[in-house]
Amino acid sequence: MRAILIEVCMLLMLHAAAKAAGTADSSRVAQMLNDFHQAAAQAEGKRYFDHFAAEAIFLGTDAAERWTLAEFKAFAQPYFEQGKGWTYLVKSRHVYFSQDQNVAWFDEMLENESYGVCRGSGVLLKIDGIWKIAQYNLSIPIPNALARQVVGMIKNK
């Protein structure tokens, strides 16, 4: 009986430790993504790009915008150097973790002055204990009621 009690206590402690690690990672991911958006708004290129993994991919709103990190830097850095950034305010965010807590994926609803409601989604990797963006996808959600009209406009472009 005593062995069973000890085993149950150990399982409870392991569960509590895993839950605490998950909470800490959730907080770190939220802080990183918030800083990522803040760096863009403040046109701080180095800080912004430091949030990406070396092999990262950025998918923009245009179908042609699939950039490696180097390509995305070449596109965005001139804006940052002119003090021009972009502001996306986070309205909601969902984050999920792999069982080993080394991979996370997320989706977030964003608000932008020019584009209105946008969605960011992506994959994060924990590299040497630091969360980095492996892939970021920025999209503009289209209401279903407007989808056929928008698709028609794209086809006729």
C-alpha cells in the first residue's frame, strides 16, 4: 500500500512539474510574440529579426510572398532603416505545444490600421532554450459572404 501511495505522489509531482513548465513556456511564447510585434511597430529591425530561426520562412499576404529569412530581411530592412514599421495589435492568441515542449504552433487575430482584421499563425522552435519563429504566416481573413467576390477579383487580375 505504501509503495502505491509513493507512486501516486510521484506521478502527481511529475504532473505538477510538467504543468508548471507548460505555463512558463506559454508565458515565454507570449512575451516573445508580443516583443516581435512591438519591434516591428518601433521599426527595430535587429530586435525583430532576432526572433526568427536561421531557416525561417515568412509567408505574407500576397500569394507571391514566400520568403526565406534572408529574402524577408532584404524586403523589410529598408523600411526599418527609414524608421517605418508596421503595427499589428494582438486581439486574441492560441498557443499549443508538442509533448516534449520544444515545438509550439499558434494562431492570433490581429488588428492593423491599413488592413483591418488580420491573422498571424506560425510554428516556433525552442532553440537553446529560446523560442524562435520557424514559420510565420500573415493573412487577411475574408468573410465567407465576400469570398466568391474576392476570388473573382483575384481571378480577373
